[in-house]
Amino acid sequence: MFEATLSEARIFKNTLEAIKDLITQTNFECSKNGITLQSMDSSHVSLLNLVLRADGFESYRCDKSMSLGIEIKSLTQILKCARNDDKVTLKAMNKDKLIFIFKNSDKTQKFELKLLEIDNETLAVPDTEYAFKIKGSSHEFQKTCRNLSMFGDSISIDVDSNSLKFTTVGENSSTDTVFNSSSSSSGKNENNEKFMIKASDGSISQTFSLKYLSFFAKGANLSNNVKFLMSEDVPMVIQYKIEDFGYIKYYIAPKIDQE
């Protein structure tokens, strides 16, 4: 038997918002340690890794490991029926169906979702020591992606120890946004536009699909802060912390200069 309760549906809804544009169906892997998800997007451009630890739930029980195959569109429809402050309980006795219970002081709602048999390929993600580590406001990142998407399809990210620059070049116009590195070690980036940069010597410049970074930027609803990890010749990682019990990571390889 699997049963888990979250104190607020808001957390689950925001997590789904951060992944629903990338995947259509996937396995949620449930174990005694919590819930994990690893999946390539439907175009196999990016990799998504989600972790929700058991100790972050109000209550959590998983008698044996289970793979819950879920269609994301159906899950989205169900979660739209929950208020942000509803308590949400997930229950599964087997691999046939997943039960959702939304409860508040006024009413209780119950939904049943048919589970799917999904053959998900699990990829080994190697541990990498990244040369550039950037942490800053997730909302500034989201705003930057939204603004730059009006000018082009690709975004170049240039980083050195002093600054972080986002650039987009379109057919008739171009734009860039530069954030100066913060010297603060407090990590309080929620109310300013600065990014803290930990960098090795030198600089890095990589270009990515702006469409996908805009999808990743929806993680801003999960956390006030976003973290970028970059090195030459490896995919970039964009990471958001989920409350105090989990995280979501996106992996995407830089575009290769055809010239």
C-alpha cells in the first residue's frame, strides 16, 4: 500500500506546473524514501529529475516500492479541482488506480485516476563538479526568459566571476540582460536582482533553446531562488528547491555552433 498526505495542494500543483509542458506521461517512483521522477521530455531535448522526500509529507507510507504510471493531462485536470490550501492525500493499493482526496473545512473531494503501464528508461546522471555555480532570483530569471522570447528562439548565457548575461538575437533586433554578481553570502536574493556567482578562472558562454528555458522558468512558483550549474562540454543544470523536502532539476545540453 502507498499513502501520502501533503498539507497544502499548492505544492503539488506548482510542481505539476513546472513539468507539464515537458512530459505527457511518466512513472512516479514511490519507495520508503519518498517519490521520485526521472524523464526525458517528449522531444528528448532535456532531462527532468524530481525528488520529494518522505519526511516532507505530513504522513507517508509505502509498504513496497511502486511505479505509478500517470498521464500528465489527466493529473492536471484533477488538480485543477483542488484549492491551494486543500490537504491532499494520495492512495494506491496496486498499479491499477491512484486515489486523490482533497479536503478542507468545507468539503471533501475524491478522484480516481487510472494508472498506465509505462516503459520509462532510467538514465544514469554522473556526478559532475561544475566550474560555474550561479544562484539568484527565480522570478528575475522567469521575467528575463519572458522578455527575451519576444526577440528570438535561442538564448546565450555568458558567465564570469563578475556578471551573468542573457542574450537573444532575432532577425531584426537583439537584446541582452546583464546581472552583476552579488558579493553577499547571505543568499537573500528574493527581493533584489543580483545573482551570486562562484566561478573558476575564466568565463563560459553557451547557447540554449529559449523555448525550453522558458519551460524551466515555470519552476519560479516553487522557490524564490534558482540555481544554474555550468561547465564546458556537459549539460547545464537548472535547479529549484521544493520547500524543505525536495527539488526539481532540469538538464539541457547547449546548442552546437554549426559553423
